[in-house]
Amino acid sequence: MTLVQALVNGILRSGLYALTSSGLALSVGVIGIVNFAHGEFLVLGAYLAYWAFVLAGVDPLLALPLGALLLFALGAGLYHFAVRPVLAAPELNQMLLTFGISVVLQNAALILWRGDPRTINPWYRSLPVQFAGVSTGLGRLLVFLLAAALVTGLFALLSRTRFGQAMRAVSQNREGAAVVGIGVNRTYLLAFGLSAALAGMAGVMLSTVLYAHPMLGLEFTLKAFSIVVMAGLGNLTGVLWASIVLGVAESLVGTYVPRGSGLADSVFFLLILLVLIARPKGLGAR
Amino acid sequence: MEPARRTRRTPLLPVAGLAATAVFPFVVGPYLLHVGVTVLLWATLALSWDILARTGQVSLGHAGFFGAGVYSAALAHAHWGAGVIPGMLLAAVVAALLALVLGTVTLRLEGIYFAIATLAFGEVLRTLVTYFEGATGGPMGIGVPPMFGGNRVAAYYLVALLLVLTVAASYVVGSSRVRLALTCMRTNPQVAEALGVPTVKIKIALFVVSSSLVGMAGAAYIHYVTFAVPQEAFNLGISLSSVVASIFGGLYSTSGPLVGNLLLKSAEEYLRITVKYGHPIVYGLVLVLAVLFMPGGVVGVVKRWRSWK
């Protein structure tokens, strides 16, 4: 495999990382909540796409809006009934709460859908695409483009709309935002819902390039956390860079090191460790 | 929640707990004895986590040190025929050295950054051990013969001894000046520095102590269950359940993590038998409810109840 091919594979892979992680960056950056259940939202999205495809024949990519809506509602509900009461509690209690939610959702998925991976095959999944000697599946390309579009949309939302401005204001200075008349609690609720919706959409798309499985949640939570931490808390542009760095690093190791796919995760975490040691507040910190 | 200022009173509860632990093997059958070993082993993990947490550092790296202990002991047996005791001593040294290095390079990290760094450390160890299968057995795992020729009562007392050691460490750390220094470091690190508290030394020292206890627990574990694979030895669940037990029981105390671990592990074992399928969902629900309605932990609830009387 050529170097260019490995780089392209890594970049394609980083699309879903960026989408998932920017969702987590919202809940960490705006609300300050360390959400261990973030990956579980992604798993729910993946199963939603699976069932929509199997039961109703709906194409997973057309199920995206539905996934976003349902996960937004779930996120908003969870915020209202579980997260809001612990906002003033120590960080540890918040971590424990979201960890508990993650355990509940993960096992609910196990009980409902068992532990076998569920794969779906929409027509574009393994349709080969070739360009200048580089090849990939159409599914992976579509997923990357959609993820990139959604992340761009998120950036536009944050910088151009009043809601986005409110979120940024609240994340910078909660009291100040309240003083100028921003509904802090409402902004938190929307931000948490949006965060869940982003993970849900990533999950819907993940079902077309990988599979749906209850245990995927933890893996993606950890990767998203690592990306967010590497970027520096609340730094959304940094999330993009960190996603690409990690996606490409995984791909390179998988390509060039013998039996490297087993080491890819190691590289992922080793990079995070090194970045943290060198830059204790993340790459994006000033 | 901070524990109330310790006053001198008869140590009734610790003595009763010690006595109950000592006679336990004589009053129960083999099944409960096995549960007892598990509870004691995980109690060591929870309490050693809390010892480090008192410096303000939230670690998710317990799994890494546990796995390091498991593999030190197993490899020491494979190469030199080392039994459980030398295995535990070696595991303590290996874990201590790893903690010394990791603690030194992650000194400046705080909060979630430290948590992620320690988590990454454990994951790196796990994938490395899985990858170098020539030396470690890789994903197929590694085995040792059962300790003390399979005598489970002896195994129970060894694990109990390790817990006593951990409790002793917790008492030393929780005593007078050190405790005041730790409380200050946790609540306001700048003030602690200004007052001349050697925060760097304390952080590293407690990281080393905590990790070597975990390493010994890992060594005892492999010699008890006789077989382990990397997925299990470096399981993130080890890190998480240590955190959970301490918070559920009550942070920054000796009794909190012990009580929390006892309740959670017993409940988990009971559920495992009664609700055969998907029982951890109840475990998760209990956690959520506990955080929402009793944030001070079990010990906090008992304290409040006592002060009302």
C-alpha cells in the first residue's frame, strides 16, 4: 500500500472521530460535564440505522435526521432529569453519574439486541472508488463527506447564530452570560441535546462502514475523550486537528508495522500520553 | 465531602471488622470463601485508589498497574519458578518503578488531563502485552499453578494480609499532619505550595505507594485464578470500579472505599446469580440514583444520621 493510500485511509477515518469528538467537546466545553455515556449515544444511533434498514428498508444516510432528532430528545431528557441536579456537585460525582448512565445504556443494548455485531449492506457500502491510484469504498467516502459537512454546519451554527453565540458566551463566563440575559439552563439543555445528536449521527453513519455493537460505546467514548483532551478543553478547531492526527497515525501504524492493526490503539494512546506530557493543557492551549 | 475531624474514640468498628475478616473462612462454605477473596482483593484496589485521590489526582490507571502486577508475577513464575510471595514483591517493585516514571512525567497534569493520561498508560501497556506474544503469550493469555497448592483458606489470608497492609498505609496517610497537608493540596494547591507543603513529593510518593499495592493485588490475583488474558488483566473495569466503590462509599477516608466496595461487590454477586442476564444494568441504575440522592456516599449518610441523633 502506498503512503498516499495510507494517508487517505487515515483522513477518511478521522471524519467520524471529528463528528463524535466535537459533540463531546460541546458537553465538556459548554456545560463542563465529563460525559462517559457519549459513546452510548453513538451506539444507539448505529442500532437505529440498523433497524430502520432491516425493518423498513430505509437507507441509513436518510435515517440521519431521525437519528439526530431522537438522540437530541434523549440527550435533552437526560440533561433535565440527571445532569442538571449534579451541576454544582464535585467533578467526580458527575463522572460517576454519567458512567452509571453509560452502564445502563450499554446493558440495555446488550439485553435488547445481544452481543453479536449487526452489519448492514447498503448498495454503496463496498462500491469501489478510484482516483489517482488511491482507492476506497464509496461508503467510507460518503460518510467522510457527510461528517465534514455536519462539522462545518456545527461551526457555522456556533459562530453565526444567536444560539451558537449564547453557547460560547455561557462556556466562557456563566455569570456574565446570565447577566446579559442568556438563559443559562436552557442553553445547557440545548447544548447537551446537540452533543447527543452529533454522536447519534456519527453512530448512524458508523453502521454503514463498520457495524452496530453494544460495546462500541466505550471505545468511542475513550477515543473522543482523548481527542478532546489532546485538543485542549473547549477548543473545537483543535478537535479537527487532533482527529486527523490520530486517524492518520492509526492508519500508518496499521499499514507499516507488521501485525500493526493490533498496535494501532497503542499508538493512539501513546500519542495522547506524549502530547499531554509535552503540553499539559492540550495541543490547542495557549 | 470532607470527613469530620477525627476524635479519639474506641476503635470498635475496625476491630470488629478485623475480627469478622479473621473468622470468616471458618464459618462459610467454599463458595462464600471465594466471594470473600474477591471482595478483599477489590477492597485493596478501591482503598489504594482513594489513597492517591486524597492528593487531588483522579487516576484511571489502576488497570495498568494491576495488569503489570499480573504479568510480572506470571512471567517471574514462567522464567524462575517464583511463587506467589516473591511474585507479589516483584510486582510491587515493577509497579512502583512504573508509577515513579509515570508520576514524574505527568506531574503537571490535573483533573481530567491526569485521568486521561493514566488511562492511556494502561491501554498502552495492554496493547503492548497483547502484541509481544512471544514474551507474554499475547491474546492467548498466561497461566500459573494455584497458590499454596490450591489451599483457598491460605489464599484468603494472604489477600486479607494485603488489605491490612493497605489499611495501614491509609491510616498513616490519613494521620495528623499528612492529612492536613493533603486536604489543603486538594482544596487549594496554590495555598498548599505557599505554606511549604512539598506537594510534588507527596503526589509522587502516594502514587508509588498506591500503585505498588495494586501491583501486589494483581500478582495475588493471577496466582489465585491461575490464568489471565490481557483483556482481563488490563480491564478498564478495574479502574472504574475502584473509582465507583470509593465514591459510592465515601471519598477520602479508610472506611468509605471499604464499605462501598463491600456493598457493591456483594450486590453485584447477588445480582449475578439471581438476574442472570444483563444484571449490570441494575448496578448502573443504583449508581445513578446514589449520585443523585446521596452524593456524600454511604459513609456520609451514616454521619449525617449520627449527627441528628
